[in-house]
Amino acid sequence: MRDSLQSVQISKVDSPGKLLLQLKGIVKGFAGVQALKGVDFDLCEGEIHALMGENGAGKSTLMKVMFGVQPPDSGTIEIDGHGKVDIDDPRHALALGIGLVSQEPSLVPQLDVAQNIFLGQTEALSIVKRARFQAKAREILKPLAPQLSVTTRVGSLGMAELQIVEIARTLARGARIIGFDEPTSSLTPAERDGLFSLIRQLKNSGKGIIYISHRIPEVYAISDRITVLRDGQVVANRATSEVDPDELINMIAGRRLAEELHRPVKPSARRDGPEALRLEGVSRAGKLHAIDLTVHAGEIFGLAGLVGSGRTELVRCIFGADRKDGGTIYVNGKPLEVQQPSDAKAAGIALIPEDRRKQALVPVMDVERNFGLANYGQYAPSGFLRLKQRRQDTERYIEEMAIRPDRAGVRVRNLSGGNQQKVIIARWLQSGARIFLFDEPTRGIDVGAKFEIHELMRRLAKEGCALLVISSEMPEILALCDRVGVMRGGRLVQTIDDCSGLTEDLLMKYASGEVARL
Amino acid sequence: MTNDRVRQVSNATQAPAVLSEKKINLEWIRSVSVLAGVALLFIVFSVLTNSFYEPANLLDILLQSSINTMIAVGMTLVVMTRGIDLSVGSVVGLSSMIAASLLQQNLLLGIVVGMLVGMVCGLVNGLLIAKLKLPDFIVTLGMLSIYRGAALIYTDGKPIYGIDPIFRAIFAGDLAGIPTPVLFALAIALLAFLLVRYTALGEQIIAVGGNEEAGRLSGINIDRVKICVYAVSGLLASFAGFVLIGRIGAAEPIGGTGFELQAIGAAVIGGASLFGGEGNPLGSLIGALTLGAMQNGLTLLNVPSFWQLVATGAVVILAVFADQATRKRQ
């Protein structure tokens, strides 16, 4: 039943289809960066058009514009049958036939499948209406997932089924354009294949599909055409069959990532340092199960895994942001009792959390004060601030790390993601931390700054710090780390001491549980 | 290649510099519009009445606003942590009753214990909010009732007459022609301003209100900061209570009723954001003077005091509305 890779590509060639959606010259800026700098994008009937790009390239902003979450600053959107439109909000987008299956399904767990599919279209469901909607829901689901009962509560469904419900919901509104935003990020390989055959079904019934992903093999398996965004601009819009994977990597990341990926990995070059951080049986009810782990001084240890595998929970427990229920943390060989973040800080541990704005920065404060946030012990030992000294130190970091704009008095919310991250790293460098816990250190950061952050991390390791790095970008793990641990379901399922033979594919398989523990 | 990289980054960050200036403008507009409002108020009242602008009356406004200024400074610190203290009016009542009763035995005892009572009231608020993670609004609303009840229970609802004359000279006297409450209020506002500007605690107050989680993950002791601001708020409320009983010459258990609204109003007019992270104790001084000037002017215009309550409430809501509107745009 499932199409093979070839047949998909052939079908593309002989069915160009009519134009469903056309975006021209879309410009969108946010407090900080020009996220889209004049982007063109179009989509035909019966086409799967992949949208690719690094985090921060403008993918999600373009999606937000397309689905009415945010209006563009300039540029036009034209939809077949409606002409040029201004999309006010996601409801309006749905009415125009554009639906989005988002990364994290926005369904109501307390309601059943049918109710979710028709959510917002019905008021006060009477019993008669309910039966009618259930019949309709069954009809929509029949070709997608006949086994799924429409009276099941959505809260009890798995990720793959949730996506099916989301797809059904967009179809129920008569969507002709369906966007998928990283739909496979929490699916097992088997579920992913199921989703792909579903997407092909949609395509064959004449829908236009926008497929957002940064996974190159997937894009080759499913798409007809690829548009690549980099730094808010379209760098390619080509038929999938005409693009070579190496070329694609180059287009997505610019030359440097390809260089970095291909540079020789020195297996476990820095593992001989003394033990800096050791975990023994660290547990947290329902989240973490007896994690054992050692990170040495001078080493970058990567933590790979799917979203929800417990990686963030683990570093938060080490740092004392959440309480652990069991196990021991050793720092430099000595057990450390961590009750709260200040205990971890005192032991020389730093956490650079995944959500900078929510967890690391005080947006109303300027760069200098944000830099000083973890360093009141140094800058105000008596309670009164040593402003001059702090200003000097801030300016030194601004210069050394090339933080832009290069003024200590700028409010930190006006900095780009990369510069914000540098301020946070500077804060912890100044605190004298020797163990750095990085949670998605380059998420949402543009490519140029990303490499600066990577260089900084390598420098830290070289200077003898121990780094524990969470990343959902496998290339980042492969490029940075000396050793890698893979987490799944709150357990550390695999530790790879020699990364020389490690590939993105293999990591994915460990993370999704396709390969049994060796 | 490194140069290349740096150039790329600096290109990407040109825009923010411009944006930040736009935002500074927005804040500037905000403070200018407050000052413009105050100026307008003064002009209108000066035109409509004969005595508003006379020095004696202006000094009177300062005196009348001094109690509210003291409470508003404490309120500003609380609001800056994204909290609220509704119990201040009752703390005024309770601490001034206890002080008045002890003053009859010993001046110093009355002052010290009175201030301690205010501080302990604030500490209890802070402990319940920080340690038990109870909502500030509910805790201080409950305490508004409890502290008031305690003040009434203390003398079975009876007022205490006969405040020590030395006490009155200190807290409601004159120094070189200037009323001491005015001097105290100015000193308190200035000290709080210096606290915010030049101490770790001051910045931590902003950090807690601006982003509590970021503060916590930077190793700041959030609970301590919260307990501190509520304790200071209580302490300043007891101080305001001293001025109140000093001026009246008697202590009433219902003294200070409704002061919380005046203080919140002064704080917000003065630029404190109920969303936390922003505020200025000197601004709350301006805010208190604005409310004081308005009430004074309305009195001169023979507007009944019942209507003054309506006007005060309306101005406070208006100030909060302006705060919401400007914050949202950011």
C-alpha cells in the first residue's frame, strides 16, 4: 500500500496541479531580528512541499504568517478561490482552507475524539447532534485510521493518534492546505511510516501539504519540492529529486556546518581528565529512573533523546531547580547535597536553561544587571553594589565575546537570541563555574552566532570545565561531543564512549528504542 | 573567517539598537504624561480656586501626602516583586494602637514595639506568601481583616486618647518651619530609591518581579527577597501610623482604613507596574503628591468628601489602565 520513494517522485513530475497558495515578498520583523526578509513561497494541489532551515532561519515565523498567528509587515498572500487575503487569526486561516498540524497538538484532553474534531464548530451539543457529529467524525477518520474510536477520550491517546485527530480536525473544516510542523519529532519510526502513508493519501486526494522538518532523510522520503530558508531568506526552491543531500546541508547551514561536520572527530580525546560530575542512581518520581553518569573535566558529554525523554528533568535535578527523590550527585568526587539552585551554584555548577527568556533572563533589566544576576556575592559582598567593577567586567565580556549591541546598558530583551545566550554564558563564567549544564544551547539562534557559541563551549572544555550538553539537533551533538548518552523514557539507555562511528541515524534509533541496549 | 563571523553577527543585531530607543521613548512618554497630568491638575486647581497655589496650601498638600508616601514606598517595593500588600491600612491601625498604649508608660518602648509590630505583621504576610506559596492577594486580604480585628480586640474597640507630647513633636512637629512628617516621607522615599539603585537587594527585587524563575535559577534566594519587601512594607505602615496618631493626638482602632488603595494608586501613578519588575520609590512620592493635590483641590472646591472617594478610585483605575496599555504594547 505504501508508496516507494521512487513512485512518489515520479507522481510529482506528471501532476503539476493548480496553484493553491502563493506568498510573495513576505517581510516580518520582531523585537530584535528581521525574521523574514522578503520570502516567496507557493504550493500546488497534490504537492508535498518541504520547508527546511535551521532553528532561527525563519521557518516558524513563515508558518505563523501563513496560519494567521501573526500578520506580515509587508508582502501578499494569495489563496486559490479567495484572491489576495489578510489572514487575521488561525480561525480565519481555517475558514480559508489552511490548517496546521502543530508540533504539540492543541487538543482538549478531557473531550472525546469527535468532540475535538468539531471543537469550536458546535455549541452545547445535544444528544442528537452528538450522534450526527460522531457519524461525521467516523466518516472523516475512515480513510485515515478506521481503528480509532470517535468516543475515546483524547487524553488517553498516544502522540501518533493525536496527530491523526489533528489532521481530521483540519479536514473537517474543509482544509485544502495542511501544514505539518516537525510532525515526527516525538514519533517512533513505525509511527512515522504510518504518518507518511497518511500524508501521501492526503496528497493523492489533491491536498497541498507543507512539510516542515530539519530531518533530511524524511524530506527525501516524502517531499516533491524543497524550499530552504536561511537567515530569513529563501536560498533554494527546487524539486527534491534534483537536490543532492550534501548540497542540501550546505544550503541549510551555510558552508561552515558542512565543514564542521566533516572535520575529523578525535574519539574521546579529552576523557582522561579527572572526574568532575558523577551521578549515582539519580531518580525523580515518574520522570527519572536511576541515572548513572560521569562527566570528566575537559569533556563535552552530549545528552541525546526525544522530547520528553527526561533530559531537561535530569539537568534540572542536578542543578537543584527540581528536587530529586533518590540517588547521589558527586562533584569532584565528593557527594553534594543540592536543595536549591544556590547550593549547586556554590559548588561551581551552572545551568544554561532551554528557554532563555523564561528561565534565564530578566527582560526589563539591562545587559549588565543580567550578567550580574548570579554574581551578587562578588559585586555586593556587603549588600552595596560595586557598580564600577561590574560595569568594567561586563564591558570586558562584551568585547571578548563580541556581544552586540556592544553597550552594557541595553535592555537584554532587545538582544538577538545568540547575544542573549552569550550574556548568560558570561554570567556563569564570571561566577567561576566549572561544570556547565547546557540545555539546547543554540535553540532559536541564527547560524553565525551558533558557531560562536560552539567555539565558546569548546574553549570551556579546553580550559578544563566539564560540559553536559542537551541537544535535539543530532548534528550538533555529533559535532561537539566527546561522549554521548542517549535517554529514553527517563532512563539513560545508552552511553557511547567512542563517537567515531556514530551517525545521526544511529542516535535516532537509540533514542526511539529501535536498537536494544548493547 | 572569524572576522566574517563577527561581522555577520553584528549585522544581525543592528536592528535591536534602533528598537530599544523606540522603547525608551515609550517609557519617556509615560513619565512625561504623568508629569503633564500633575501640571494640569495644578493649573486647573490654581485657576478654579484662590488659595490652591499659595505656599501655605502647597505645604499642606505635602503634609497631607506624607502618610500615603511612606506607605506607598513600601507598596512600591512589594509591587516591584509582582506582589501586592492589601493589609497596610490595618497594620497602621494595629501598630498605632499598640504604640499608643505603650507610650503611656515609656516613649521609647512605644516607638520600638510599635515598629516591631508593623514589621512582624509584614513578616507574617511574607512568610505565608513565600514559604507556603499562597497567593499574595488572598493572604494580605485575609490579614487586612485579621490585623484590623486584632486592633479592635486590643482595646475592645475604644480609642486611646492622650498621645505623649514629645512623641507628637517628633512625628507631627516642625523643623525649621517644615513639618517633620514631610521630612520623614522625603527621607524614606530617598532611602528606598538608593536601596533599589545601589544594593543587591534592590536589584533582586526587580529580578523577582521581572522574572522569578530566572532569579531562582541564578541562585537568588527568592523567598528572602519576598519576605524582606513585605516586612519593609509593614514597618513603613507602622511608621505612617505614628504620624497619623501624632497628628490626631489619639489612636483609633479603625485608623488607616482604606489606606491600601491610596498607596497602590500612588505606586502605580508613580510608575510601578503591577506586572512586576518596574517601579521607582521617588515616583511613588510623585504619585502620592498627585493624589494629595487632587483631594486638596477638591476640598477647596467644596466637593463633598464622599465624591472624593469616587474620584480617587477612578484615578487609580485610570492609572492601572494606562500601565496595562503601555506594557501590553511592549
